[in-house]
Amino acid sequence: MKTKAFASAGSLALIGMLALSACGSDNATGENSSSSNSGSDSQVSGTLKGIGASSQKAAITAWEAGFASANSGANVQYSPDGSGAGRKALLAGAADFAGSDAHLKPEEYEKSKEVCGPNGAINIPVYISPIAVAFNLPGVKDLNLDAQTTAKIFKGEIKTWNDPAIKKLNEGVDLPDTKITVVHRSDDSGTTENFTEYLNKASNGAWDKEADGTWPEAYAGESDKGTSGVVKTTSGTEGAITYADASAIGDLGKAKIKVNDSFVELSPEAAAKTVEISERKPGGNENDMSIDINRTPEESDAYPVVLVSYHVVCSGYKDQAKADLVKAYEKYVVSEQGQQDAADAASSAPLTDALRKDAEKAIDSIEVAK
């Protein structure tokens, strides 16, 4: 039986602090991070190697700085090669943790037992953010889109910006006959998996492919690697459209997404609202925190094109020093300070108190592999 990801009580109060968050970028430095909360009672030392989601790049830069400030002998090296690459590296024993915009698949969890011990790996949510449907259309910065129209655009069925389906949703907007160029990720991407899951679940059959981290070959377009790659290609191509973590889209236009009879603008608050009403997925490690995101909310203040990005960690590491280092880092990441550092760097939504407590419990369960 599924359980609620976290209680709604107090969630919106916590989200209110986001109004103070500055807009992030793909190059956030985390220079304003406080080092007052390291997530552990004593300093740890050593090097952690992480590989994974490029969507987490700005947040991880801030986390690296904050954690190193509190633990002078420790450092984190993170390579934003994509969610799929991160999970593969963890399962091969080539990384200490993976950053992933999608939780482990059941077969990946079973494989994780080979490197993480009999209890396998744990998915811990660390980063909540809207995915922007971003476009380059001079003179137009905001558009309304629904799931069905978005699906037809990304399938290549809607080919120009003045198509009647787009015009119907945007009365009074002067839409040109510019050709639409779809830009998608070339790498195995959790952002792609989240975006295609939204299209599959919300478009009333207009998107006929299952959610997947790899873009469907049937729906061709321009492609580039990583969040920064698709944003760069879209920024340099008039008429282009893409999907990317909202913190990284820069000056590109962004679409409001239809939910019931309203068009919802992306924001950390609206992303957090969607996660608030979503449910926990069963299975895997008893401390696993995979979330089944609600892509068809009824609430008019929930933005459904959202990703929950995880740190996938082992339940067991080869020695106590490595286990302690991972635990200290992850405790800092999910702490109030760590989450605020990420919000300042990337305009992400901080974890709620209830979700944070569950995350701390999961982190505390990490031990030396038996």
C-alpha cells in the first residue's frame, strides 16, 4: 500500500521561505553558504566521488562548498554526466553516490546488492525542482500550454508556432509562423524520464510512449548532452523548444502548464505542492524514499512537470571511514542549512520537516557492508 510522501500540515509555511531565494543558474557557486551545520557532530575527512544528474549541478556546487567549510579535510567531487551514468557508476562500484532525477528501477536495486551489501541501495530525495518547458521565440516570454499540445509539439506533429492548437491556448498573443525545433537530451537523463512520464500520464493518449530516460527514436529533433547542452542549443536556435531544470534556463521563455482550468506558472512553491500531494512508492530497501509523482493534480497551485532528484547511496560501504563520510555529507545535504544553500543557488524547494526526518532516518541506517 502506498503512503503519503509527507504530511501537508506545515508544508506551505515552510515553502514560504522560498520567496527569499534568489534565481539560480547553471554556474552557481554557493559562496553565500553558511558552514554552521555540517550534518555531523564531528569533522570527517576524505574524498567522496559522485556522478549523475546535471540538474543538481548548481545545488551540488553549493553543497560542496558548505560541506568543505565545515569539514576541512573532506571534499566532494561530482561529475554531472547524467542520471543514467550516475546510477551505472554506483552499481559498478565506480562512485560513492549517484545523483539521479529518477529512482532506481527494480532490476537496478537488485544489482545494487552486489556492491552495497544485502540491503542494496537507498534513494534519498535531496532536490525538488520544476522542469521548465522552455522556448526561444523573440518577443514572446510566456505561453500557455496543456499536456496534449505539448505532447504533439515534442512528437513533431505541431510544426509551427502559429499552429491553431497553440493559438487557441494563447488568445491575444502574436505568434509567428516560425518553425518549431524540438531539442531533447542525447544522454540517459532523469529529466527526460520525468518529462516523458508527465506527457504519458497527462496528455490523454497524445504521447504514446512509456516514460523513459532515453528520448524515443521515433520522435526526432535536435539533441545535446546535459542540461547546459539543451539550454545552449535552444538559446542559439530561434523557434526552438526544450525541457530542462528551471534553474538553468536563463533568459529563455517558459510555458505555464494547464491544470484543470488554470494555467500554473512554474515556481519552487508549485513544485513542492505537487510533491506534497504525491505518494511513496513501495519496494526496495525498507528505508527507501522513492516518490510516485502526481502528474495530474486537481489543485490549481500545483505544477506537475516536476522532478524529485535523489542521491542514491549504498546501505553498506566497505569501511567505517567511508560510511561516516557519506553519512556526514548526506546529513548536511538534507539539513535545513543544506536545503537553504540549494534554494539560494538553484531556486529549488527545500524538503519539508517530515520528509527531512525520513531522510535522516535513512541516512542513519548506512553502515559497513556485511
